[in-house]
Amino acid sequence: MFSKEILSAITTLLTLLSFYPYIRSIMKKETKPHVFSWVIWGVSTCLVFAAQLSGGGGIGAWPTAVSGLLSLCIAMLAYRCKSDVRITRMDWLCLSGALIAILVWSLTSDPFWAVLLLTLIDTLGFLPTIRKTYHQPFEENMTMYVIVFFRNIVGIFALETYSPTTILFPAVMSLTIVITVPLILFRRWQATQAA
């Protein structure tokens, strides 16, 4: 049986591995991420890390911090590389919701409510990416999504305490990826059939 430290290290390594091809493909201008999605994911993931740590996630929460910081780096890189920068009302609502989660947490003193709200926001943060992917299915890097899916699963086992506060976010993000990846594949298939 793997120790929590080893599982956390594996999860962190998978996090780094998942972001490497994505960052490389952005630099090559093959992937054009939606900037605002990555801002939302970065802010909310960093807040989830704080809530997981507060909820007893321990060393298993640290990969979430790495993921949040890398997400913010991708947002900056995407902006610098002039990727998809269109910002809709829904994008602003998602970012506002992430900031409201801080208020909810401070008022309730219960990190679960912040995690619940942030998980909803992160899921909504996928909407701009799904919208963009529907129209440009080849501008997303599939490798990153597949690795992140496995990273989330291993990350759940790395948590020191299992509770809705610590498990909800990685479980729902995995489910979101299970929905997003087939959509990307289907739209790519449609695009190749139309060509």
C-alpha cells in the first residue's frame, strides 16, 4: 500500500506532467485556451486547496495548490499568446462566484460550503472552454485532460481525511473531464467528416 506522501508526490508529478504538454502546445500556438476559464480555475483551485487543508486534507491537498498555481500561469501565458480572450457575462459571474465563496467560508466558518460553491464555479468555468471547443475542437490538448483525470483519482487517495470537503472537488472535476473529453472527440470526428 502506498503511503499518503507517495500518493501526494505521484499526484503532484501527474499535475506537472499534465500541464507540460498543454503549456508546450500553447507556446507552439497549437492550443488556444480560453483565458478566463483558466483564471476562474486558478482562483477557485487555490481556494479549494485552502479549504481542503482546513478540512484535514493534509499532504494530499498540496497537489491542488500546485494545480491552482499552474492554472494561473496558463491564464497569463494564454493572455500573452493572444489566445481566446472573449469574456462573457457568464465568465464574470463565475469569477464573482469564486470571490463570493471566500465570503461564504468566512461567514459560515465551514470550508465545505466554500468547496461546494467553488466546485460549482469550477464546473461552470468549463462552459467557456466547452463553447470554444465546440467551434474549434482541435484547439484543446487532450493529453492534459486525460492526465488530470487520473491525477484527480490518485489525489483522492492521497488525502489524509475523507470528507465531502476534501473529496467533492476532485471527484466532480473528474466527472467533468469524463463529459468534456467525449465532446472534444465527437466534435473532432465531425470536423474530419465534414472536410
